[in-house]
Amino acid sequence: MSQGGKPATRTFAHYELQALVGRGGMAEVFRAVDLAGPRAGHKVAIKRLLPELAQQPQYVEMFVGEADLSRMLHHPNIIEVYEAGTVGEKYYMVMEYIDGRDLGQILKRCRERKILLPVDFAVFLGVVLLEALAYAHSARGPSGKPLGIVHCDISPSNLFISRVGEIKLGDFGIAKAHARDGLEGVTPVWGKAYYLSPEALAGHTDQAADLWAATVTLYELLCNERPFTGADPDQVCRAIRLARPTSLFERRLDVSSELDGVIMRGFARDPSERYRDAARFAEALRPHFDDLIGNPMAIAAVVRGLFGA
């Protein structure tokens, strides 16, 4: 997470706000210290709905929905949400703080330095992402009923890597759940254009769309280029519907034809020809990296090397 300026008000509920570390179209995120309770003295991240959106029911519903959904997820590779609530008219959630960078920032720094991530690193990260998705996709609510979660926004910027090698999937802000939202028929298109599947562009959002986005992310990790590009979103969407990505084997000599085949299966136009679920995709990738090279400690060293200790 990038460092930002100090907040004007340093105390929020029982937290001391230290710095603004991110701001998006819907929320702002602060690094903070818990001043009381079981996490007293520990750093946390506080995500707050932007004040100008707090009076708009659709944004409040989305923010509260993210908090409710995220608090039901407990996995070592998913950012944990500890609590959520309101202070006055400010909606907030308190999350695990990741002292590091998101994968989008790491890839940008690699492009600046004209280097590629080692194949073992990239595949390892892909496996971790898919294992986190496998958990989220199969998660159940308090009643035991499957939640039917679709993240809807899988991309490098939502996978975080800490300085000590923790790898965490975050931002379930636009995630959908069959149990809560109902996803039958045609639904609105959510997510970043580069990572949308052909069926998502047509308004059909299910867990297969997350696997497509994970495939795009893995492709980008390996060659630091997106498989579908264009001068504007319409051209990108046209490429997704019609184009076939250039083989990774052609882009990078140290990508084996076998690994290329595993990844390119994720780009099958017919979702039934892709992997049935995230766990099977992860299993297909696992033989293609050496865990003595692709592992959390090595990833942490890369982050420190790219951005400094």
C-alpha cells in the first residue's frame, strides 16, 4: 500500500489514524493503530466509505455488503475483516493491515526496470490466488448454506504481498453472492475491462468469470503484458470477445509448452471447456513451479528488492 498524508482527525472510534494509504472511487483506507481491546497496539487498516457517498443508498448497501461478506471469510490468503460499523454518519470496516504492495504496483515497477518475474514466482502466486478463490467460492454462511460468492474484481491490484511474504486477496467490494444477491439471468457488468470474461461482458456473472480473470492475471504475471488490449474499453472488450491471446510459449522462452497449455485452457471461450473450479486449476499449475524458488520468503525478497527494505 502506498504511503499518503496524515489525516486531519487522528482519532476514529478507538483507533489512532496514522496515514491515508489509499483512496478509490468509493472508499478511503487509513493505516491505524488499535488503542483498545484484544488488538490494542496492533496496526490495522480502516476502510471508510467516502462522505459524499454515505447519503446514497446504493453505495451504502454495497459497502455494508462487502463488510458482511468479508467477515464470514477466514483464510490465510484472504484479508481478514475484524469489525464494521458506523461512527456518526461514517461507515467503516477494520481490516488486517498488509505492510507491502499490491501486485499491480509490483508489475509496474518490473516494467520500469524492464524485468520479468521468475516463472516459479509467477506460477506460485497464481496457485495462491486460486486457492484463495477456491475457498471463497465454496464458503458457507452461518446457517451452512453455500454463499455462492463471485469476487467479480480479480486483478493484480487486488492481490497484496507483504514485506514478510504474506499473500492476501482483498477487495470484495463488488463481490456477488447467490445467497444474498441472486445471480440468475443477466446481471450488470462489474470489474475492470481487461479482466472480464466473454460471458461477463454479456451480463452472465458466475464463478467461471473469476477463473477467467485469474487466468488474465497469471498471463500478466508471466509476461507483464495483458492478453487483451485496445485503445479504449470498447476495443478491449472486442478483443476479449474475438481475439486469441498470443501463446506465452512464444512470448517467453522459459515458459514450457506444458505450462502454456495449462494457462491457455483458462481462455477457452466456452466456460465448460475451462477448469471446473479454482481448486482444479491450482492443481494443474502446481507441478509447474519449484517451491524452493517460488515461496513466501522469496516473494518477500522481491518486494524488498524492488521497493527497498
